[in-house]
Amino acid sequence: MDGNSLGSLPKITTKRLKQVLQKEWGEGMIGSWSNAGWFDSPIKVGDKIAPLIGAKKGEVIVADTTSVNIYKALCAAISLQKGRKIMLSEAGNFPTDLYMMQGIEAFSDGQLEAKVVEPDAILDNLNEDVAVLLLTQVHYKTAAIKDMKTITKKAHEKGVLVVWDLSHSVGSIEVELSKCKVDFAVGCGYKFLNGGPGAPAFIYVAKRHQKRALPILAGWMGHQDPFAFTDAYTPSPDIARFRCGTPGILGMAALECGVDLFAQTTIGDLRKKAMQLSRLFIELMAQECREYGFELASPNEDTKRAGHVAFRHIEGHGIYQAIKKEGIISDFRTPDILRFGITPMYLRFQDIYKVVQLIKQVMETKAWDRAEYKIRAAIT
């Protein structure tokens, strides 16, 4: 029940990594950069991710981490917005998004400002001083889905470029970057894409921006001719300019296995099943655990809730620990949020019944009320 944080291991991944280790690396060695397609893999896998987020071929590249790509996307947007100084986001956004804005502000020596406002004040703060708006489409705690099309349109009306964080969107809900005229987007590979712990992330740059947006991290792999080894940096004219350093091939190969699974289904079908699974979970919790103080933290309306269901409970951490001891892996987000991942590619309806019955048992027996559960783990 934690695929929204780390997706499961696809069966094919073990076989694929064995091939990369023994054949491509072990025998092919450095020749595999060409012969096994290692060098082109960031674009190849990016093109496979593109349909999952409503992007076109040549608009997505796999590289670095989500945090690094947020930094690159923000700086690229700022490079197109001369005379504007504000980076805008909302309170309660995922911390790394806000931290990257704050880091850029600190380094700019007063030239740029990281501004954070309450979620319902975002549209009111869009003006001619704002260079870029950074938002997460699916909230990491509640799974609430933002209206990408409307917000992007409102931002563009004020001349503001938009960066969307898709970390809890990609592989979970239908995303339409092209239709919404999004400027930049980023996302991770280890949640619903099942790319493995620390899987490489991706960055989307609309084609209309690719020749003008300057990559602040001007790495040699983003050069128009990396193997010319010239002293002066000349960026590639396309999405490749958002490469930076040498890609991690083992992680790239594992991610590609996870992404390839989506060719066997559609996001629409997965989304339909996910809504059915989460609706069952919410209704069973109301039926079986009504008396135990759980409060639904996610939107109750199915179309406004993405790939996880969150409940608030004053003893959330103890409950999380107690059900984990019984083999049900969820996660906990401070101060009181229990998150349960709804991953329709491999989660079954009978699993939902099992989880709710176990939660009910933990509450009936007060199994959560143990001294060791009062101590917050460093990683939840």
C-alpha cells in the first residue's frame, strides 16, 4: 500500500539488469555506449514517458533527480523572463520544490524572490512581477488534484511561465501537458513508474521553449557536440540541452522496464480501476472504522483525488507502525497523516478488504498504543 512512494519491482527488471551487468557492461564494456544504446537512453526513455504525460516526442528527457530538474526548470523559465523577479509557489507544497526556490533566491543576491502564499491566493498573486509559478499537480499528502488547464491559462494571461511537478501524477492519472500548454514539468521515476529506489527523474520542456531556455547546469552532455570537447559551451538546440552529466545506466535500464509495462494497458483504464479501489477503501473505512476517529484527508470526490488515500488520526504514527508490523506497508506524513497508495497495476480489491480489516483489528486491540511507537522513525 505504498506504491505511491516506491513502486513494486517488475519481474522483467531483474532479468534486464542481469543482462546490463553481465553482457553490456561485463562484455561490451565502453562499447555499449554505442552498441547497446546507452548514450541515447535518456531521450529514448523520455520519449516513452511522453505519452503518459500528454507530451510530444522530443519534449521529455530522463536525467538527474526531481530536485535537480526543478532547479533546471526554474532557472530555464527565469532565463526567458527578463525583468521579472518573483518565483511563486504555495504553502504546503512538497518541501524540495520550495527549497529549490529559496536556494535560487539566496544565490541571486537580491535579484530574485521566492514567494510562498496560501493555496487559495495563488491566482490573486499572479502579476507582471512574477517570472515563474511552481506547483505540484497532485498534493503529496492529500492526493488532491489541481486544475492544470485553468491555472496554466490564468498564469499565461499574466505572462507567467509555469513549472508543474508531476511526481504523484505520472503513471497515476491522465496528464495533458500539450493540451494545457504547459511550459515545463518534472517528475520522478520511482513511484507509479516502478523504476526502483532512486530511479532517474525526467524533465519536460515544451518545444517552443527549447532553443531559447538556457540550462543553468551547462554540463558536457548538454553540448551540441559533446565529443568535440571544446572549451566553450554551446547548448544543444533541442531537449538534449537539459542533459547535464553522464546518465546512470543501471537506473535508466530499470526505469525503462517499469515504463514499458504501461504499453500493456492505458492510463485511462488504470485510472478507472484506481478510483474504484480508492472508493471501496473509503467506504469500507467509514463502515468498519467509523468509531475510531479517522478523518478523510483526501478529497471525497473520486475525480479530484489521485493515486493515494490519506486519513488523519491523532495516533497516526502508532497506527502506521502497528499495521506495518503485521505486514501492511503504508506511510506516515507529519503531523497526523496516514497515506495508502492505490496502485491499480498490481493492487487487488481483496487487498483493500484485508487492509481495512487489519486496521480495524489494530484499533479494537489498541495495538498502536505501545511505547516504541511513540518514537518517530527517522524515515517514514
